[in-house]
Amino acid sequence: MITKQDDGDKILINHKSEKLIILHFSLLRSLLECYWATVIYLVSLIKNEDGTLEVSSYDKFYDMIQWQVESMYEEKVIMHYEACSLQTIKNAVITFTNMKFLKFTETATKKKEIII
């Protein structure tokens, strides 16, 4: 695993740990790319004058984000295709909702509204 030498500030990583660290980094990197791309999409949205976005369904909203993330992957802006996962995008939106960055409401005409 990871050991620290007594004679200095050096940290040694053995061969098995190196592969494990690379694996964890690759998993974390795709999550970070997905969350970052979702924020970029949300910031770049064209909203109504009152700061809301009306969508016909939340599924369509998630699909629009996924399309944007896939476009970023094809343009080599992000490196990992796993960032395009719909479930990861939904988790990012839920996280941003819990952080009060987003708010989901429904209008009187049953349209979905997203307040950013």
C-alpha cells in the first residue's frame, strides 16, 4: 500500500496500490466530468425573464443534458464516456437541487418549471 519513510517526507507507493489509485482516479474523473458538464449546461441555458425554464417533462430535460454531455465527449472536451450516463446526470441534478442551486416546480397548467 502506501508507506511513509522515516528519513524524510517521501511517500512510497507499491505496484499494487498504484493500479488501485489509477482505478479510483478514473472512476472519480468521470463523475467530476459529468457534474462539471451539467453545471456548464445549466449556466448556459436560455431562461425566461423571471429566471425559470419551462420543459414539457423532466425526462426531456435530462435527455437535453445528456445530449450536451455526449457532444462534449465527441468534441474531446471531456475524456470519459461514462460521464454521459443518464443515471450520473440525474444524480448530479439531485445533488444540485439539494444544494439549492436548482428548484423544480409545476405551473398551474401542469408544465414543469426549473428555477436556476
